[in-house]
Amino acid sequence: MNSKCFVKSLAACALAAAASSAFADLNPINTWTGNVGLSVDGVGSTAAAVGDVQASIPIGATILQAYLYSAGTPVANVPGSPTTLAAYNGAGITFAGTAINDFNTLVGATSPRSDIGRFYTARADVTSLVQSMTSGAATSSFSWAVNEGNLSSVIDGEVLAIVYSSPSQVPGSVVLLDGGQNTGGETTIVNFAGPISDPSAPGFAMQLGLGISFSCCGQASTVDINGSTLTTFAGNNDDGAQVANGSLITVGGLGDTPLNNPASYDADHELYNLAPFLHTGDTSFSIFTQNPTNDDNIFFASLYSTAQISVGPPPIPEPETYALMLAGLGVLGVVARRRRSS
């Protein structure tokens, strides 16, 4: 079982870093706290003119961060799938009529893997573009066209994730994460800044959204929170226009109602309420994902909570603790690399 920690002791974070070197688990990009909110939407199509991606941003809000993900298909299954930033940047991808030729990060399963092959999802920072398109707007609803140029048949679609700050938002925190989950099973530990209040109290929120590509036709991932089933039906091409390679994408976000343990594949829209899995005083929780069909790609995740999620450097231990940590890492690292079998 591979794991990723947000904030732990130095020993635990070093252990997680060593364990994550073989696979690409959920890696937090950043955390935002304060009167923050989140807008996430996705779109996919085999046509070059993919369609429109939506955003919901309160009037007068400040855009803190915006990312555009472009989710390639698996190299082993789909010839011509992009494998480099140069391929994405030279494809003619546009967002709201603006050429996106500055994709700067590849995320996902970019190393050879026996379970899922290689997925190369590209991420671009479109913060300044979204800021310019929303500044002074008299509406909270936006729609922007996406075009995939000459890679439309080998890119499953796009996800637009926007973090904003607005006085209308209650205090909380937002975390965006890059994925590429090990289909055989992978665990991420999420820490809070301190013990949480009663998660059953009115107004408490803890939502998880997942972005999944190359999924359709009954292929599904299971997700557990603290060892209990959240869903056995994560996946499908809910945000894709066709059931075909180049359009197999879904993301929990706008227009989706959080639903835990849905009764069917079609009822699951990859947005979940984690509050029922938490308890007063909790300081962390675990997310376990597994894909029995060994071919779906969980390439993105988002977290929104009225509690403060803590992402940052671990504390530096006392010298004697550090020495003990180094002595134990050799054994612990072997244990951490063990993967839960499917």
C-alpha cells in the first residue's frame, strides 16, 4: 500500500516520500484558507471543438488560482496519445479562444507501470486569464469554449479548477491535488490543522471531488474513507460527449450533488460528502482508491472543508528523534511499499 501524507512528523513524511517514488499518488499542489471557495467543471469530446466548460464565481470575488488540466489517454492503449509538454503545447489547444501553449506540468502515471501503463495529463496555470475574464463581471456564471486542436481524439477532456476568495464565503480551506492513482490500491492521509469540531453540526462541510479519465461502460473505482466504503462506482464519462476514446472523462463539481455510496454506476458523479466518516476531535482521515479494471486514471482531486486542512512542511524533530527516524526508515520503507492487492 502506497501512501502520501499532507503534514506528519518528519519521519512519516520522509516515509511517504520514499513510498510515493514508485507510483503517483494524490499529491497536494497547495492549500488556500480563509473565505475561500472552489469551482470545478469538466468537458470532453472527440471533436476538436470540445465544448464549453463552466465556472461559478461570486460577483466581486478574487481569483486566487486557476488550473486547466488536459487529460491524455493511456499510451499503451491509444496510439498517438501525448507524452510530453511539447506535444500538448503544440497541439493547438485553446481555452476561451486563447491558445494554451504554456502547459508546464505533467501529472499522473508518467512512469512505466504494470497496472495502467502510462498516462500523461498536462496542467496549465490559467490564473491570469481567468482573472481577466471575470474582473468586474456582473454575473456569477461563466462559460468558456475549449478546443483540443489536433489531439482531440487522444485527449479525453479538460478540467477547469478555480480557487477564489469572497466575503460571502464562510471561513474554510481548499486543496487541489494531482493524481495518477495506482489501480491496485493507494492511500492518501489528509491532516487537519487541529482537532475538528463536530462534523454533524449544521454548517460543517467536507467535500471530495475526483477527476477520472479513460473510464466508461461499467469500469469503476472504489473509494474508502477511514476504511469504510464511500463508493464502489467512481468513474464513467459523465462529462464526455461520446462513449469513445477521446471523450471518457468525469469530474465532481458544478451541477453535481454530493452522494455517498450511490446505488449505481450512473448515479455516481464523483462528488462526495465526507462528514459522515469523521468524528469530533479527528486530526486526519484516509482516502483509499482502487480500480479493479486496472485502466481508469484518477488524475485530479479537490477538497473543500469548513475545517482547516493543513498542507505544508513538517516540523523538524529533536535530534534524538531524527536519529531514531533514520534508523527506522529502512524497515518502514519496505513496509510502506507493499501494495494492497486488487
